[in-house]
Amino acid sequence: MTTTENQANPIGFGRMLRKEDARFLRGKGNYVDDLNLPGMLHGAVLRSPYAHARIKSIDISAAQAHPKVKAVITGEILETLNLAWIPSLSHDVVAVLATDKVRFQGQEVAFVVAEDRYSARDALELIEVDYEVLPPVVDAKKALDKDAPVIRDDIAGKVDNFIFDWESGDKAATDEVFANAAIVVNQDMLYPRVHPAPMETCGAVAYMDPIDQKLTIYSTTQAPHAHRTLYALVAGLPEHKLRVVSPDIGGGFGNKVGIYPGYVLAIVGSILTKRPVKWMEDRSENLMSTSFARDYHMKGSIAASADGKILGLRVDVLADHGAFNNTAQPTKFPAGFFHVFTGSYDLMAAHCSVRGVYTNKAPGGVAYACSFRVTEAVYLVERMVDRLAQELKMDPAELRMKNLLRPEQFPYTSPTGWEYDSGEYPRALRLAMDIAGYEELRKEQAQKRAKGELMGIGISFFTETVGAGPKRHMDILGLGMADGCEVRVHPTGKAVVRLSVQSQGQGHETTFAQIVSEVTGIPPEDIDVVHGDTDNTPFGLGTYGSRSTPVSGAAAAIAARRVVDKARIVASAMLECAPEDLEWEKGRFNIKGDKSVGKTMAEIALGAHGTVELPEGVEGHLNAECVYDPPNLTYPFGAYICVVDVDPATAKVSVRRFIAVDDCGPRINPMIVEGQVHGGLADGVGMALMEVIAFDEDGNNLGASFMDYLIPTSLECPSWETGATVTPSPHHPLGLKGVGESATVGSPPAVVNAVIDALAPYGVKHADMPLTPAQVWQAMQGAPYRTDLAIQ
Amino acid sequence: MRVNIEVNGVNYSEEIEPRLLLVHFIRDQIGLTGTHWGCDTSNCGTCVLWLDDLPVKSCTVLTAMADGHRVRTVEDLEQGGELDPVQKGFMQEHGLQCGFCTPGMLMTARALLDRNPNPSDLEIREAISGQICRCTGYENIVRAIRWAAANSSSNGALDVAEVAQ
């Protein structure tokens, strides 16, 4: 529904216009590149033109002689500071500046600090690097060939490009299920390398104050506290002299979780020049060097009975991690949460194995709103279910309905050990089918097919796995994934909430005010939310994996409850009654049975700061904090239906309709939730139809600008149709589940299933994303191509 | 070289390098950081501002080309403490999330409504199709511009109640 008039703000949950919009609408956002500190210098990175080459020499003398250049930094110089290599987020190391070899096109080779942006770039051209070009490893499938060049010869004794093998599930039980199944369908599929490409690229302004030796880093980070601790550990800087500020962030999508060489270089530049140094990458640098997503080559198999009961699922994955293993995910999970790949179905056994390999490509892998590789998992299972439907000649909606987990099975333990907290799956699918008019669409499709027109209907049902996570299972470099929140009520009843997480556009300043409002009854406009500054907020691991609401949202709710608990004691002292004689009415405590006698939160707050005599042992003021260690992950879910038309003459796909029913538990602010879903659906259309980072045989990145890396515009996106069901999480204090990444996770298979469905008259069973006109045309000719390599 | 450019009604006479891009002039030299820098290749549109009365992508305009011309940026949309209807519409319909593409979208939206006060959804989608938003999936931007069209009188004055903040 479109709201055409302003509404009064709710107390607690409900549609509320965003507080943060006031500055963004006026062009007064405060992004990293907007910072202009007194005396600030500008840095620029020289990058490798080659995918794989040995550095024979670097001559920086001409650059140093440039009149506006203040410093030129190479790997050799960083080695003297012990900073040429830094730990990755996955038990590997990452080169800050290459010392021995470059290992992907776009890798950082040297850093220039100059008086202005343009001079820094000019000086890059004065640096002479003598490279000995080496053969690159471009095709992940050839990375483990005996004659493959060894990329990581920096690792002692390394003779191949192997990173890890990992598995989950019961292989023997799965083999047995497959051996006895009436139907087995196999399908290889690639989830190609894509890039989050937030509109704001990555950057930092670093300033080491030469007097008090305090280092402040303003950076495009989704995890300021984790960055502070990592800087302290890596560079040996004292943590109390480090402040990381994540100001307004122009979109994250996982691209801004890790620490990039540019951030470290801005810090080193500031230490060397004793002045603030800004480094801001351009779009090509962003696409070529910062964290990509996916790049999973998957061999899937699904087993079923003849009447369509799914029995087992297995998948063997070849994971391309690029030149350094730098995926950002919990330590115990080298493939992220991919092993939740059994999805939303009740099956007997499952097994997955994942092999990670090095290639001469940029590092990363976990990004682009993927919920730690749940995107790949959902794509795998939803494509396999559609392949099964094809073989069984069964309607894919009917097949899903037959196999979806039933409400009474929750909490449900999956074959790979996940405990799904709550779900009403058939209700969500039925709602999506009703909104779509599913049965009518099938009739229309039959009529169109009879006329030779290509119309497709695709379904995806996803279960998300978010809110990482319980400390006993989940940490990043040893830091437990718990998050803090502080609530402070001022004497006049207005409040400040300090978060460990921060916003990259999600609207935390509004929704966290609403969470605290929901619990305390203080109007959200009277609650200010502070976030993104490590000096002013409690510790926590940051915003990604849809974890803000399930983790920090729980911390905020519990801190707010503690405020209310304290308020009861203060109110009882003010009213000279026992605390248990009071009853809570959102925003005030009344004497039981007499609503006319009571105290509002504002009165209680003043009392708490005033002269009211409190019981023995009760401290004054009205503050509380909480560090929340979630007992389990949350499992949002949804049912998506996509309708496409394919032009048989040009093979162009048009998304006609997209219906998305999401269940993320209760909605803090339905307007914001819907916005999160819309954005993810556009991501899905992009990945399914347009986006890919491919490489040619020399390792050249073929998606290195927005001329080549295609992102959907307003014309490729339909008008989204959304619906909601509400199944609260039983373990979150407010039942909330999180939603940020649901649509990005759930939508790509719906689009692909729709296109493959449209192409059924051509006998097409599968084609890998992106389903560009060229790829769809090839599929119609029976020969879809590999989308990760240059078209042969 | 010296250029004379009127930015948001203020005359600037500035010494510049001939190669200076307009987006960097506006952001770094004039200090108006509402206009953003997103791609260098005229694809993303976060740098859209008006040159005279036409929206342009300022990452591919030389400052020298603006010599003797007028520039209007997002900072000029609010007049006399009153937000432009497109600004109100983006807030009302949640047409922005991270806010990075928003200034460029607003400038295009204003230009569209100046020429076509009552555009269809397709006309709105075509108007903003040269700009990328990674957060909203565009639907709420379309709604926001539609809101602005519905809540503007012909002379541009507003006929609706105040927006929060």
C-alpha cells in the first residue's frame, strides 16, 4: 500500500519514516570521501596489470621526485615495519603490498601519498615495475592439475593450489539413500563470481595524532570494533589509542567487512607523513580487488521416490577462493553456512563436500548479502528440486508443497545439524501462489506455449540462517560473535542507545529506537541511536549476515527490559509501594487496579536521577547494558515466485512479475522491511540475468567497470509484489529474525527456474547464470557456455 | 586556468587544473559533498547535478566545460527551509536507504517533474534508468517520484502538510 500522508510515529513497532533521511535528502550525509581534515593528504595505489608475475624490481625514484609527493611506499618498505603481509580472516595471510609476486590483476604494488588526489595518481605513472610474467591459474577446475603453476610459493613447502577439504553430513547414510532411490537426478551448476559493488567504493581516512599517538581511522567498515582489535593485534598498536569510525556508509553488502590493504596503507601513510591521509578507491579498483562473492562450482544430486518424496541430497563443491584465502566467516566454517543446503525440505540424509583452491583472482568469497554462503546453498537445492520436478514431470509448486517441512516438525534438526527455530512453510508458499494467481499463470503459460511464446514461472522456497552467532560455535579470528548495547535514559526521560553494530543503509537509527521504544514506551523520536564509533559504542562484531536485529536487536531489547525493571523499583520508591504492587502499561507503571495512580517513564527517570530514596543496594540513574550471546541462529524464510517472458528471436529475458512472501518474524518497521526485500530482489535479478566477474585466459578481469559489470536498473526490475507471514523466533526476546539478506539469498533461483521453465519447449534443463541473451540463446541451441571464462 | 561558475546561485571564480572533473570541483574545491563520485564511466549517476537546467553526470564533465554556466546541486533543492516535493516523496515512500545514489536521483526526479508534472510509472523508470541504486530495487523510488508529482501544485508550491523533521 502506498501511504500518501504522514502518520504519527508509533510507540514501538510500526511504519515510521526514517530519522536518518533528514541528512541524506539534503546532501548532508557524511561518507568517508566527504571528510576533509586539515592538512589532509591523498593516497593512491599502484596495481598489478598482470594476474601472475614475479616482481623483479620497483623503481620509485621518479615518483619520489614529484613535487607534490610526500611518500612512496612499497612492499619492501612495509617489510621493515612487519606489515607487508597481514593475517586473513581465514587462517591465511594477505599481501598489503606485493613483495615477491603479484597474484591477481589489480593487486596492490605500491602506494603514493601526495598533496592532492590527481597528483597521487600522476605519481603512480612514474613508478617503474619490472615484471616477469608467469602463467596464471584462471580455471578453478585446472587449479589442482599436476602442471598448474603454484600461486602461493610464499607458503613454505607449498607445491599445489589446494586450500582445504571440508565436509558435512553422513556420507554412508546418504550413499545408501541414493542407492535405494527410484529417481536420482544429477546436475552440475556454477554460481559464478559476482561483486557486491556498493555505490560507495571502499576507502579510509587515517590520522595518527603525532602528539598523543592516537590513531583515528574513518573507514568504510561494516565491523568497526573488529577492525580496531585486528589493527591492534596486527600492527602492535595499543587498542586504547585506536579509534575506528564507520561514518555514513554508501551500501555494504559484505563488501566492507574485511580490512583492505588500502586501509592499512592510509594508516602507514599517516604515520610516515604525520598528517591525515585519505585513500578512496575508484570503481575499477573496487570491482577488481575487493571482496567478490560466490564462485562455487557445484555437482548436485537429488534422490527421490517415484511419487516425488525427496529422500536425499548431496553436493560436491569446487570453491574458487582467489589468490589468498580471505573469506570473512566464522572460524569453524570454511564453507560458511553452505551445509544448510538441505533447505526447507524434510529428507532422510544429505552430504556435502567442499574443496577450496587458489587461483590468480582477487580474494574474498563471502559477500554480497550471502548470509555466509546460504545463497549458494539455496541456489543449489532450489535448482535441484526444479530439476527433479522436470524429470518427474511434476508441477514444481506441488513437489515443494509435498516436501516442505511441516509446522509441527519445529524445532527441526537438519541432516547436517542445524536446528531450525520455527517455521510455517506451506502457509508462506500458499500465500505466494495466491498473490501470484499461480494456477491462472500456468493456464496462461499453456496458451502461450501453444502459440510459440516463451513464458516461464519460477519458484524458490528458502530458509535463511542468520544472526551469527552463538559464541560456543562462532568466532571470527577468536572474537566471539556476541554484541553489546547500552541504553541510557536521561533525567527528562529522553534516551540514548549505543550499538555495537552500525548501518550501511538499513536504518538502524530508526529501527533500534523503535526496539527500545517497544520495550520502554519512550517514543522513538525521543531516542537517539549512536553507532559506528568505537570510542562511543560497546564492543561487537558488526553488521553483516543479517545479524543486527537477531543479535544486537536482542541486546537492545534486553537492555531496555533491564531499564524497565529498574524503573519499577524507582517507581515503587516514588509511590511508596512494593514493586510487585505495580503493573506495566507501555511507558508507565501504575498501582495495580488503579490506573490513575502511577508514574510515567519521564517521571521515573527524573526520580532516578533525583533525591528519591531507593532501596538498599539499588543504584541511582536509569541505565542498562547487555552483551547478547545468541542461543541459536534465527531462520527467516520465504516463498518467491518469478514470472518471465523470453523473446524467442533475441533470447532476451524480461521479468514480468516477482512475488515475494517473507517471514522474518514480527516486523519492527514494515516499511523498512519491505525496502530491504525490494533491494535483495533486485540483487537476485542482477545475478540471475546480468552480473558476473569472468576472466580471460590471461587472468584479465572482464567485469572491471560498470561498462562491463552490469547492474540492473529501473528498467530491468519489475514492480515488486510482496507479502508477509509472521512466525516469531522462539528464542529471540522479541521474536525477531532479521531480513537484510533474505531476498538476495532467495531470489536468484526463482529467476533462473523461471527462465529454464520458459525454455522447456527447447528441452533446456539447465544453464548457468547470468542468463544474458547470449547465454539463453546458446541454451536454446543446446550449448550453454561457461560463464566464468571468456566466451570461446 | 580560471573558471567562473555559478553554483546554487553563488558565483565562484576559481583557479583550476584544466583536467579537473566537475564532480571533483564541486566536492573538493567548493566543498559541496552531496554530489557523489561512484564510477568514472557515466554508468552509475551518483554524480548527477544540473548544468544550466539539464541533469548531467559530473564525473564525465570537465570543470572547464562549466565555465560561464550555472550548476545546481542537491544542496539547492531545499528552499527557505522547505524541502522540495521530491525530497519529501523520497522520505514518505522510503525511496532511499544508504543515501549514496539519492542526490543524483533527486536531481533527475526534479528535472523530470519540471518537464512532465504527471509522469507515468514507465516514464519515471525511463528517467532514472541511467542511475543505479543498489539498495531499493527502484520500486520505492518510483513511488517517491509519483508521490512528489501528486503532492506538488503547478507552481511548485506544496499543498500537503509538513513532513516530519
